[in-house]
Amino acid sequence: MSGLLEGLVISHLGQGIAVEHDNKIILCQTRRKLDTVAVGDKVLWTLSAPDQGRIEEILPRRSVLLRPSRGDKPRPVAANIDTVFIVFAVEPSCDFLLLDQYLAVCENSNIDAALVLNKTDLPQSDIIENELLDYQALGYALHRVSAITAKNTGLNTLTQVLKNQVSIFTGQSGVGKSSLTNAIIPDKALKTNTISATTKHGRHTTTAATLYHLPEGGDLIDSPGVAIFGLAELSPPQLAYGYREFQPLQDNCRFNDCRHLHDKGCAVRAAAEQGDISMARYQRFLKLREKMPVTKP
């Protein structure tokens, strides 16, 4: 097909998709029967009018983040992400079950994960601090930040980490994801309005994911509607693989198809009972396994 151009999907707008090409933004429609296009996708597109285009092909993704949908097939939230930054805080009460779910999905999706403890201006909980020791021991990076504290060393460090990669913030409602994004991208509202104004026909919604180029390099995908991405695509063995501490133990289980529940000779359960791995994490694994769709093998 002649006239194919390569572009980067930077946002879903009300009547189309904003594609960036050669420092310009074009409002595009998608070719019929094309899979759902996600923010962060690299695509091939053609010009259909002076300021409009049509997406013809989605280029291969190195990673994709999925979320549950009302239908049978999960929908992509964002593509080609390098790191998911899981934001949590003292208030609201930290949901470690949700945090473990995020980590399990990332482990199975070729996406790195890091933790961001926000609202460090508030008194910290010993319970949270003890839990964080387990995650750090597993090799997960931890960033302590406050979106409202001036001269915040933690925020400056996080900004440097975001350089030279594609990142997304996720986490339960109320933990300050939007405040963090606004602190890192001071002219976020201006950039958002520029995208809509440039494409003329498109308009942002409150849940529109948008990719922003950071001033010091790197891209940050802001997606207000992404608080949850589910376990729909994971099988029970993949969920177990999503727990890093389980990985070196599973070959020691008596049975190859060990469920790590009450199975005889389960090395994972024995390690938790002996204190070699976190019993709290193991118990959360059991809860997540109970939540999995019964149709999964």
C-alpha cells in the first residue's frame, strides 16, 4: 500500500484517535476490522484529508496492558509500556491485594513494575513499612514521594527514573495519581487542550488516556480510567508465576501441576509456613486464586 506513514498513538478522542507524526498531530479513524488501537501503539496510517488520516495497521507491540471489558475479550489500555508504576498511600488504606494483582499481571506481560508510595507528608504506618520490606527484598524499586511538598527529593528522583522509557501510573482511587502526573507535567492541561485544538474534530473525555512527552525525556501515559486491570487473561499457573518468590520454588513441588493450595509436597506452601517467604503474600495469592474465572484450566 502506497503512502503509508508511521505514527504514534497519543490519545483517544471523542471522534477518533490522535496520531503523532513528524511533530504534528493528526486525527485518524481506523480501518474496519482492525483490532482495538491503544495509546502507545505505533501504527501505519494514510492521509485521507489535509488534516485527517486512517490507521491501516498496528505495528507489533513489545508489551500491552489489558483491562476487563463487558464482552469476552479484554481491551488494551496501553501498549509498548516499559514500566508500570503502582501508586499507593497511607490514605486511603493500602490495598495490598490489588497491588499483588498488578504485580502478577506485569510479571506475565513483559512489563517492569515499580512501587510509588505517595503522600509521604502524612504519618507512615508500621504495617505498611513492614510490607514494603518484602517487596524491596524481591527486587521491586520503591519511590517515596509527595505531590504537594516543595523541593521534594523523591519526586525529583522519580522524574529522573521516568526518562528514556514509556511509563504509566496505576493504583486505587484517591492515592494521588493525578496530582503526581500534574506535578511531573506542570503544563499538562495546556498540552491536553493543544491536542484537541490541533485535531479540531476531537475532544477529550475525563477517562481518555493520553501519552505525554516529558520535558527531560521519556513518555508518561496518563489514564484516569485505569484503576483496575484484571486477571482475566491469566491462568492459575501464570498467577503463581506472577509471585516472584514462588518461581524458584515451584520445581521443588512434588507434583508438576501443584496448585500451591493444600497439595501434598507443595514447596511454596512449606516455604510460607517456615517463614522463608511472606505468609501475607502467600495468603493474598490464595485470595486472588479464588477470584479467578472458573472457566480457566
